[in-house]
Amino acid sequence: MATMSAVASSPPLLTASGLAFSRNDMPVFGPLDFSVQAGEALLVQGDNGAGKTTLLRVLAGLLSADAGSVRFASPHGAAYLGHLPGLKADLSAVENLEFLCGLHGQRDGHGIDEAMAIVGLAGYQEALARQLSAGQKKRLSLARLWLSPAQLWLLDEPYANLDLDGINLVNRMISAQLQAGGAALVTTHGAYAAPPVRTSTLLLRAVTG
């Protein structure tokens, strides 16, 4: 079950219709109908077990929905930031970014050194990923997000493992993404859940019975 408030705009960068997912024949969420507009952040909220992470993994194509459809307006789809950093431990920070840009593309005008400076990792280009702290790995993942050509960001608890400066960094990045005509879908337990941008809310409730 879900409730949602949204600011109407057109066209949506993401449209989900009748989206549902079950695990071991037990419903996790759905059916859900929602959209994400250009220039807004959709905050996905709910208690533990309500399906927030599962929803993002379905939208990112990592899990298959049981029913419904997902449509992206951009040919680049969406960029996903999950709980795990998604880095190769024995590659340097720069090598990780080069590898990921080779797989997923790179936004025009966004360079790797610039991205590392933006996330506070200037000077760490040659550091191996396994040598970085949890917060630094998160920042490196944010640098990859910054380099992505995708207009839509799927952010699963993006404030985890970050100090106050890192939390402000995420908010600045989301603001810049929206100002550039993109959008973000953000799961949160509520802390620091309101970046200073136009937002709508998708509230997930655990399915019972």
C-alpha cells in the first residue's frame, strides 16, 4: 500500500504503473503507481521491511517485478547508488571511475579529476579502493554518480556513512542535478530527508496478510 503527494510536471523522467514485487510468494510492495518529474526529488519513506531498497533495486533492473511496468524518458535510464559502494578493491580511485564510465558512459563536460574534487577526494586519485574509509568509498561512489549521463538518480540511503559535510555534499549534488533538469529518487528513514529542492513523497507500508 502506498500514498503519494506530487507536484505535477511534464514529462516525467520515470513512470511506474501497477508495479509489484513478491519474495517467496509473499508480497513486498505494490501495486504502485507513481512518476518522477524532471526537476524534483521523490522521497521514498517507510518502516524497515516496507520494501524501499527492493523498490530501488527493481527500478535499477537488479530485480524483476512480478507485475507492472517501468518506463524511463531518458535513453540513459537511471544511475543507481546502493548500500554497497560497487568498487573494485584493487583498482585505484581513478581506475574505478574510468572503468565505470567505460561501462555506463560519462556526462559531457564532467571530468574525473573535477568529480573527485567536488566530492572531497582531490589527492586520492591513486589510492586503492580498499585503502579508503567507508566514508571515502561513499564519496567515490558519489563521484561516479556525478559523472553519469543519466538524468535520473536512484539513491538508496545516500547519507549513510557520511559526516555532516558529506550530508551537505549530497544535498548540493541533488540540487545541482535537479537544476540541470534531472531528478532523484531517494530512500530515507527520515534523517536529513529534505534537501532544499522541490520534493514529493512516496510512502511505503509493509504489506500484511
